[in-house]
Amino acid sequence: MASLLKDGKYSDLTIVCGERSFPVHRGIVCPASKFFAAACDGGFKETQDSKISLPDDDPDAIYRMLKFLYTADYEDRDGHDGGVKSQPQVLEESALKFLDAISVDDNHKESEAAPTPSSLSDSAGWNNAHAAMYAGDRVMVSALSNNILIYALADKYDIEGLGELSQTKFEIRSADEWEVEDILTILPQVYKATPSSDRGLRDIILKVCSQHMDGLMMTGMFRQILLEDNALSFEILEMVHQKRETGNLESWNIRRNAARYAKIKEWAQNEEKLLKEIMKERATCRFCAHNLDLIITNGSSKDWSQPISIRCRSCRGKYSPK
């Protein structure tokens, strides 16, 4: 299946994003994505030319999304899944080759041909080995950012299973060692890409913050982030208070889940009112331009904690609840 995406053989649809075009197969992408199914079945103007344009998305992220549709997986590191190799990745690969050259045998004796650090102090391999100490952190940060983008695309294009996979990859990457600067990069990305009702990535990054709070509070950038996001500020404050009171975050998460359920239940009971408010504002869908016909959907039929969303019946485009 991966080869079909790579060479585009027998493709009958092209997805255009930025400067890149992806020849794909309707029989693969449409059953897996309600958005693409609606675009192809609904006779949208774009699909009349067998093309769908996604101008607002990142091309590498779209490729990873398509890779999931074809293989049920994707690579979150830059340059490993159709993207351009980043500088950290180049340094990482060069450093690995260098480390292979000075590897030791099973008896922990250096190979006779192995160069010494002093003999390589001026070599590119030795310099890159030092640079890779910092490049490894950048590789982790870029992988986390990629998983955030995929998580958002899973919701935007209504692709079952992709959100769960990107969340798992994000959580695994989050288990690595963090630098404060990395948290300051990833934290606002998570909160910008996800609504407050979706706790998938937010609870993970909040846990990371709780483990590095002393270092974060010493930076002006963290204070600036909190000043610009009132919701995040409250959640950080609530988390710190709970951790100091109990020594863990379990009871805090239990209370959050209960409150989330109550909020979703209340929101769902007023769905008719919310739909009418949106429909008063416009007569056509802002995504497909068809007559506006909205429906209420749950983010996951297996997990009540997933956010409810309002979508266009024709194209499955998502309208954020007020």
C-alpha cells in the first residue's frame, strides 16, 4: 500500500497542499476520511477536476496524514516521511556514523582501527558528534510538533484512529528528557492546536510542566505565555495547587473528567439552541458553500470524554462551539 502512495500508480485524485501535489486513490482515502468522502461524493467544485486543495495546511503534515491512510502509521521525525531532512537530523545521522567508527568490541576493547578523540578533534565527525548532543533535542521537539499537527488534522478531516495514534506518539516522545526551552516551544503549540474541551495532548504537556515548574518559573517567556492565555494560566495554577495538596495529579484528573462530562452533557442538552445561533449567522457552509445543514457528532463513540463537535452534514467541516 505504501508504494501506491509513493509512486501514485492508478491514482484517481490529487490532493494539493502548498507547492506539493499528492496523487491518491479515492478507494483508500474516502472510506477512511468522512471529509474526503463528502468532497468526492458531494460533487464539490474542486473534485470536478479530480483535485482537492488544502491551502491552509502544512504539506509535510498532509503527507504524514496520507501515509497513515495507506499504512495505518506515520514517521514523526523530519525527513523520514517524505519531508526534507532537517539540520538536526543530518547531524544526528553523521554523529551515529562517527560513533560506529569508534565502537568497542564484545570484550570492551577498542577496535585497532578505531580513531581516538584527540585524532579526530578537528574532524567533521567529531564536531558533529558534539553538535548532535544538542541536535537530538531539536529532533525530539520537531517530532512533538509534527504529532501536534497530525492530531489537529485527525480532527479536522475526521479520520478515525489517527488522533489516538498521534497522541500515543506524542506521549512516548514526552517521556524523553526535556529542556525548559523545549517546553516553552511545545506548550503554546498544543494550546493553539486544540480546543479546551479536548484534553488529549493538553494533559500530557501539563504533566511535563509540573515536572519542570521551578525551571519554567525562572523564565520570562513562560510568564509571557501565561499572560497571553488565561485558560492556560488557570490550569497551571490549578495543577500546581493540586500537586502541592496531594503530591500527585490523579485526584485532579478525576475531578477534571467529572467536570468535563457535566459540561459536555449540559452542552449537548442545548444543541438545538447552539445550532440555531450558528445558522442565524450564515446560510451556506463556510467550507463547501452548500446550503448550511449542521449536525452534532461525538468525537469518539467509545470515549465520552472526547469533545462533541458541530459539523456540516455535506462536507463534515467542523464548526467550533461557542
